[in-house]
Amino acid sequence: MSFRNFKMVGYVVYGRGSFNQLDEILAPQRKEGLPMIFLVDHFFEGKPLASRVPLRGNDRIIFVDTSFEPKTSQVDSLANGLKESYGTISGVIGIGGGSVIDLAKAVSLMMTNPGSSADYQGWDLVKYPGVYKVGIPTLSGTGAEVSRTTVLTGPTRKLGMNSDFTPFDQIVLDPELTKNAPENQRFYTGMDCYIHCIESLQGTYLNEFSKSYGEKALQLCQKVFIEKDHWDDSSDDQLMMASFAGGMSIAYSQVGVAHAVSYGLSYLLGTKHGIGNCIVMNHLEEYYPAGVKEFKYMVEKNKIDIPTGICKNLTDEQFETMMNVSMGMKPLWENALGKDWEKIMTREKLRALYEKL
Ligand code: ZN
């Protein structure tokens, strides 16, 4: 038996206003003449947060479009652009939701690894450590701030650059930054965390390490989305820690059916991760009965719309594409359904599930 020996984030700062410490945190990491590059969610263009970014010397803010999930082509063009302009950089700081967080990790790695990021989609393919990288979430739930992967949509698949070089050197967890997130977005991303917990806690890979973090994250999600009648500062505090703990939980287990199916949706349709998981979770009573019931209650209580009918006009070929992407997520299926998962989740059954979405 071989136990997973996983690499974690280097440094963590947590607290309201901890973003103000960023300048001080970056100072010792700066290299003569080489800029820090801040990748910032375009949502913040012209907003106060953008003016709080501690720019020095030739530092630059690049606003990134997050309408779709990050693509390998987007990573390559950002990294190549930076290499052309500066040769190399002091570091990259991602400020935003899961998409920006993952982009920052991938751009850091592609500053030092040759070729295209698509060459490194998979497990342990990255050859060299990237440049210094920092993750600063402005939406809570994905767990991307702690994960050892960066999920990218490539020419042939949607898969992460999963490696020991992928985790951040530093993360800044400042719950003030999530305060003004759009309500729907906040819910979908929060549900990503809730779904991580359900998939981890109901999975066959479960162990006490994952369970301890998963139970805590689940409890925090329930506080935020069930027990309270309105959003307040403590909701931001709690959901930020839920995201962190949920990420730690899946680090030592795996996600499950909702993720395996939603990866197919985002590959084909560009559906964003959080909402994609919600669309799928809505139809998973058979696999996670209690979790789905509670999920539906949260949707109703928080007055959120979950889209339906998104697969209704797709062709056979498109269904096949989604099914291929989904079936390729072997560890997810094995965690959810056990070693004999292929006997349980047949292609016919998966097709029927996609048709319901
Ligand atoms: Zn997720």
C-alpha cells in the first residue's frame, strides 16, 4: 500500500484586512528589475480592490476574462506574452474566483516549463517548479486555493496540471474580499464546497483525515446556507474556511459523481464549474439522497435558480463527447461507486443522466 504524500500550500495568512499585508509579504520575493504580475478578475476593473493592489516598479495588473473556464490556450498566451516582455518575472498573484486562482497557478508553471500547458494536463507531468505564486480568493468554495491541481480546458480534455509544483507558495484568505460577490455566483461557488463535502464523505476513498475536514466544512456550509436568514460578515468568514477545509478534505480523498458529470458539461458547453455542479447535483438523488435533499432545500431557501434543459438540443455526437470526458475521470467514479464502477455507471445510464440536465 502506498500512501499519498501530498504537497501543501507554503504560507497562509488569514483574517479580515489581511490583504493589506500583501506589499510586505511580496517584498522579500521581489527580484531586481522583474515585475510581480497581478492577474485580477475583470469583475474588479474600476472597483476599489483594483486600486488597493500594491504595485511597485514595473509591476502590472492584467484583468482576465472569467466568462468561461480557464483554457490551456489562455494560459499559454499569458505566459508567452510575459516571457516576451520580461524574460521572466518575480511572481504571479491571482486575485479572483476559482478561474483566476487556477490561471495564476498555471501561468506560474508555464513561465519555467517548455511547450504548452496542454502537455502537462495529467498527474505529475510538470518538470520544473514555477515562479513564485500567490492565491487570493474573492469567492469562496472551490478549494482551488489549497489544491495541487489547476483545472484547464485543453484541445482534447478538461484536466488539471496536477503536480507537487502546483500548490501556491502563499495564500491570502481575507473574508472582506468576498463581501460584495454577486449573490448567485456566491451560491453556486459555495455549493461547489458543499458538493466537495458530500462527495468526499460519501466516497469509498474516505479516511479520518478527509472526514475530519469534510465534516467541518459541511457544518460551516450548513451554517451559512441553512441556519442563517441573511448574509452577514460571519457568513464570509465561515464560507472562506469551509472552502479551505473542503479543499483539504478532497486532497486526501476525491470528488465524485457531480464533478465527473459536470466536467463533461464544461468541456462541451463551457459551463462554469460551480453552476455546472449545481445543475448535475439537482438530479443525483440516486447517488447522494440526503445530500441532494439538503441541496434542494438550500436552493429554495436562498431563492436561487438552477438552469434546466441545457442538454435538450444536443446531438448524439455531442452527448458522446461529454460522456467520453466524464468516463475519463476514473478516480472520481471509483471514489463514488467503488472498484466496479463501470458496471454501475454504464454509458446508457450516463446518457440518460445527461438527457435530464
Ligand atoms: Zn469542485
